[in-house]
Amino acid sequence: MGASSLAPTDKKGLHGTSRLLKAVEEAGASPMVGAEVSVEGGGHLVLLAEDAKGYRSLSGLVACYRGE
């Protein structure tokens, strides 16, 4: 597809992170880990981790997440 980076996201967690990272790297792009969460009022928010520190923060956030 010609993209240099891809950020596939899981809904409400980081369940498929290792599989997604492998697929993005095999496609020749740089991966960025993310999660999509629901917010009050029915909207959605995509959270992306820029680096290892961001991934640790994101992991902590989604571990505590209870949104529907």
C-alpha cells in the first residue's frame, strides 16, 4: 500500500499486539501500537503509543478500562 508506518488497533485492549506487529513488519512498514476505546456519549478514541514508555502507559490504561 506504500505506507511507511501502520497503526492497527485493537478494540478495548491490546490483545493482538504481537500478531499485528509481526504482520506490519512483514509488510515492510514501521508499526505503532494502539487501542480503540469507547468514551461517554458513544464516541470512540484511538490511543497510540509512540515508544516503549508510551506502550507501558497504554497497557496500564487499557488494563483499567471498563468502557462498553
